[in-house]
Amino acid sequence: MSANIVTTLPLGPLDPERTELLLRVVEGLEPSTLQWLSGFAAGVAHERAAGRPGVSLPIGPVVAPAVRAEPTARLTIVYGSQTGNSKRIAERLGRAAEAVGLAARVYAAGNYPVKDLARERMLVLVVSTQGDGDPPDDARGLIEFLQSRRAPKLEQLSYSVLALGDSSYPKFCETGRQVDERLLALGARRLLDRVDCDVDYDTLANAWLERVVTGAREALGGTTPSATVTRLRTAPVEPQFSREQPFSAEIIANQSLTGRGATKEVRHLELSLAGSGLTYAPGDALGVWHENPPAVVSDVLQALRLDGEQAVELDGSAKPLREWLATGRELTRLTRPFLTQQAERSQDAQLAGVLQPGHEAGLRRTLKDLQVVDVLQRHPGEWDAKAFVQALRPLAPRLYSIASSQEAVGEEAHLTVALVDYELDRKRRTGAASGFLASLQGDQARARVFVEENERFRLPADTSRDVIMIGPGTGVAPFRGFVQHREAQGATGRNWLFFGRDTSRASSCTRPNGRTQ
């Protein structure tokens, strides 16, 4: 497609289906052909305005080719995203490619037309891995197609893969690795080697993005556009507050929902978004930047035998070690790279053994059950302050399903949070983020937050349709927002909500007006 054609759906007289058909018609046409089409459309408009709806199609450059033309050189970007990180990177890549004059199109993996794969010349994939090696929901169909016998040979294809993952799981970036190896097996060649990113993906992703744009421009011949491109619809305005610039939200309510004797504490929080401009839909999540529990920070410093007040300079920022550990680094989530370094420093054969091939089950238990302080206490080793901070993963925000509807609560967001609390080695352990939220009490309590959209988790637009919601455990949180939204809309459909501590013992909930059963 020409670099001057923007493939966004216009807010104009054409509906989305006809707009898509129009874009397919003009795809790959030369400027002279596009100019002919413009004149032909003007002629049709003139005839119809004069009351002569009939028009014959002249033999022109559109109908001359007897064979379907191949698309012009373009960069296709496909993302598989569960929490939005891959989507953000893919969209940034698309904008960067446009800026250097490349024709680029960006697809969610679930929307990518797999029939186009055999004709692609340059493909970039940004894909995350969920849990212990699972693909994002929207990428499952594409990955199954690639792994099937229907997948075409791809000798003409150049590609690159950016894999996002979490090194606190044994199968780190597994989905990206599978896609990369499968494309290679189908005959494609790497434009760039795969890059595997942990949750602190910014540095690696930014460097990869620049290299992809440079490589694609050299291969496809993009140049800086000589004319300004006028978009057919207004570009969306970026929100003032985001993951990188969170909003400081006031905590206006924080109360326990569970009574005495309950095996798990669940809390209801209400946060004010007044003045932020933040909006959300039922199904979206609220990102929370938390702080590590002071007791955990003190235990880590004691195990290291280091002074928490000593300054540590890293990435141009100098802060006391205690502050790095409280607000800048993960202490409750282990990663394999940290365990590897701790095994080397401690020379502990047991810890080293867990990291060896064939011991995946033991590694999985270690990553799941232990925190940084547990490893330091069980397998002591010598660290200096800067090396320790560098070895830890940067603190990442936690995402919580929003348990409210703005139709009902206005400039507020409600959360339903289960407090992670367990005993290990006769010591109580508390989840960092859930413990932080539970501690936010008093008039001055605030949390740094942002909204994370989830377009795949939505109520039906037709309010007369029945809805069945199943939320085992605290998975009931988003459905509270769904039910609240349906009530605010005056939905006539029935709302079935099942929830419980586990899937084997689901129970039902009835809303006061009887519409939920």
C-alpha cells in the first residue's frame, strides 16, 4: 500500500465494511491509477446529481491488469497481547515506520488474515507469554495455524520477533521462542534475531524497535515522506496519566468484606479519579504501583548485612539502598537470573541443582513459593549493594480488575482485593501489592494508578441479551462491575453470576432487584 494511504477507518459517510472494501481496492495501485479513480468517482457523482444514476465503466488503468497485482512493499506488524504491553510496542513501531515513509499495517493476532501470510515480504511479531508458557488468548489461533500443516512455505519472508515474558516462570518467553523457530522452519529468514524481554522491557524493546525500523527501511526502501499525510480521522488523544505517568489517587474507602474466622481476607477499596481524566469500561484493569513491605525490606538488609542508608547510584539515579528496595525493585518475586547469581555467590550445591536441566519441577516450586529474602537466608552469599540492586528485577505494577462501572460511580474506581498471606518457615509472608493496598488507611492515603484497557473482556452491546458470569475465588471482581453497569443501563437481559472459593463449589448471588439470579 502507498505510504500516503492511512489504513484507519474514517468517521465519514462509509460504514466500516465498505471502508475496508475501498482500502482493499486501492491497495497496491500506482499514483496515476489512484488519480484516475478519483476522476471516475467525481464523474459518477456528477451523473447521479444530474439524475442519471446509470454509468458505464470505461476501460482504464484499474481494469487493465488481467492478473491480481502483488501488494507493494510494506511492513506488517502483528501483536499478541494479554495486558496491553505488546499492543503498545506494536503501535509505536507502526508510528515509527510511518514516520520514515514505510507503508505499515498493525494487526492484533486474532484479527490478522492468515491467508495473507503467503504473500508477506516483511513481518514483525510482538508476542507475550502468559504464566508457564501459554500464548495470549488473541494469539492462539495464529499460533495454531503456524504449527499446522496448512502453514505455507515462507522462503520470501523476512521477519523479526520481540518476545515479552516473565523470568519468574521457568518457560520464559516460550511463545516468542516457538513462533520464531516455527517461522524459521517454514523457510523464512530473520531480519533480526529474536529479543527476549522481561517485565522491565523498555530498554531492550526500544533498541529492538529502532533496529527494526532501520532494517525495514533499508530492505523496503522507505524515505522520509515529501508531503504531510492527512489522516481520515482524528488520532486518539493520549491520556494525561499512564503506566509511565501514573495518577496519585486518593483512597476514599478501604474496608474488609470478610468476617471473623475467614480463611482469606478480602478488601473493598474505592479510589477517587477526580481531576485525572481517566476513564474505563467494565472489564478493564487498574494498574497499581505499590511499595514493598517495610518488614520485608528490613529482613533483606539483615540477611545481606548491608547498611540501608548507603547510597547506590544506578542508571544516573542515586538513592539509599533501603529506598531502592522499597520502591524500585521486586522482593517478593524471584527470577531465574537472580537464582543463578545467588547460586554462584553462595556456592550452594542444592540451589545450583534446582537450576540444572531435568529439575524443572523443583525450579517451578522455588519460583512460586519463595521470596528473595528466603533464598538469601537459606543460601547465604556475599553481595555489595550496587551488584545486588542490579541483580533484582525492577518493580512492576500489579493489575487489578476494576470492580465498578463509571455509569454508577462516576469519577471513582473500585477494587476487590484478596490479601495474599501465608506462612513459611514459621514466618508470615504477605503479598507485596495486596499488603500495600490493605495498608492504605487514613485521610492522606494515596496510590499511584493508571487504567489498562482490556478490549477482549466486554459486555454485549445488546442489553436485552442474557449474560452468564463465572468467577471462582476473587475472580468475582470484574463481574461486580459488569452487574453494576447492566443495572445502570437498565438492561433487560438476565444476569447469572456464579462465584465461590473454588470451581468445585460455586454458589449463586442474587441482586436486590432480582434481575441477577
